[in-house]
Amino acid sequence: MAMAKPKKKRRWLRRLITWLVLLTVAAGAFALFVLPTWQAEATTTYVKYTASRGTISNALSFSGSVSVVNNETLTAGAAATVRTVYVAEGDQVESGERLLRLSTGETLEASFDGTVNELSVEEGDEVAAGASMIQIVDFAHMKVTMRVDEYQISQVSEGQACRITVTALGETFDSEITHINRISASQGSTAYYTVTCEMDVTEDVLPGMAVTVTIPQEEAVDVVVLSKDALSFDVDNSAYVLRQTAEGVMEKVPVEIGVDNDNYVEITAGLSEGDEVYAEETTSASASTGLSSLMSLFGGGSMPGGSAPSGMQNSRQNRNFGGDFGGGSMGGGFGGMRQGGPET
């Protein structure tokens, strides 16, 4: 009789292990096949926008840097002694003004209006042939160079108006494209072309400073405009908006679009100034949140790949307009107020 107790104990342990395995399998099956079907009911809300009248434009935008146009370093034509120095560093000089006189009888003159940026000699100095003596730089008239890739170079032309903003100073200058180097400098598989424009600047603008060059492209004046967020698109890429009927039903209204920029679009047909339209926003709760909670009860931690954020997930469909214009801007004040759901 004393030997029967260990057998009963082993049978009891086997039964316990069997039940634990069955419970674990059942919990896993529940988590894998039942919980994912628990989905919260989707909720659809609407955001209201108002069509307005105004001016809309877009532009190309490029990064560039400032450099000097006129820069000259004068040297000695032969070994000589500096007899007379007529200027000092920092002096403003005019074209044809005397700068230095040498013992050889040579007199050096400025060939353009500018500033004495560097003076390397004094009266009485002995200089060798070819020695640098004085540098004149025109800091009042600068040029900007930028690189334009092969996909946008066809939209840039000499004589085209542009606006240059000096990043560090926030100063803006009007200019135009003066030269396009049509020999490309490739980077990887893309060809780039050097484009130059010139401008008269203030004394705060220095060579090497970074700039943004904006080249206006399209402009529509006194037209109906609408926030891009109000637009939706069919499978055939046709634009439409939602408008509320007298019965409170949302109906699709086809629209035609024109000039667009980062935020707004011209409506050429389908809407009038003051029309109110709606954009649909659908939200739904994630089932994975409940699944993660259940698995945590069994010590499983979070779901593989991370759990979905708690609360609501926004499933708003977006549309990407072709021809993104960097730095696109819009003149005039528009509507497009973001409000609550539709009025009933």
C-alpha cells in the first residue's frame, strides 16, 4: 500500500499538465481566430470646406549660393619697388581710379567699381615680377548659381524672372535668369545643369551665403479656389467633392481643376464662390488592442510587429497632385475653413 501513493501523484500531475496544455491551445486559437473578427463599427464624419475667390500661383524653388561677379587681383609686370600707394584696404574705388605706382613707371588702376579687399604691399616694398599686390572686389553686384535637374530644366529659361532669398539674412532680391550652362554635370543617373542669375545686393550679403531661388510658373487671378483637402478622386483619377442635398444626403459633384500649389487648387468648373462642400473621414477602432490585452494575461507580452495605437485610426485617403512645385505660394485670402460635421 505504501507504493501506491507515488503512482497516484504522477497520474494527478499528468492530468494537470494535460489540462494546462489544452487551456493554452484553446487560448491561442481564440486569440488567432476569434479576436481578429471583433471589429468596432466604422464611424464616418465629414469636414466642411468653403470655395472662395482669389489668386493662386505656384513656383519652382532651388537652393544656391552667392559668389562675386567682378574680382581682380593685380600683379607686378616686372620686378620693381612700390613708389606710391593711393588707397587703403576697405576703400571704395571707381573704374579707372589709380591704385599703385611702381618704380618702373607702371601705374595700376581699377578696371571696375569695387572695394579694396586686400592690399599686400606698402610704399618702399620690393616686389618680384608676377607678385600679387592688391585685390579689388565688387561686393555690390553678385551672382547666384544653382543646379537644376533634367526633369525641371525645360521649365527654366534665360530672362525668366526670379526672386532670391538669402537664408541667413531673410533679405529678398528680385532678379532674372542670366545664363544656363547646357553642358550637364551628372550626379548618379540624373543630369544637372548650372543656372546663374545676378543681383544688386546690400553690404550684408557676402560671397558663399546660401540662398533660395524661387521662379514663378503659373498664376490664376480672380478664380474659384478650394483647399486640396476637400478633393477626392475616382478610380479613373477624376476629381470630385461631396455636397449635401436638401435631404441631408451626401452626393458626388464632379469638378475640374486648374492651377494648384501646396495647399490650394483652382476650380475651373463644378463649383462657385461660397459653395460649401465636404470631405469624408472614416475612423475605426483596432482589434489588435484587445488581442494584445488578452495575450498579456497569458504572459505573452505585445503582439509581433508591435500593437496598433489605442483609440481611433484615421483612414482618410489622400491625393498627390502631379508636378510638385517647391516653394509654391498662394496670393490672396481663401476659404477652406475646417469645421465639424455636416449641418442637418
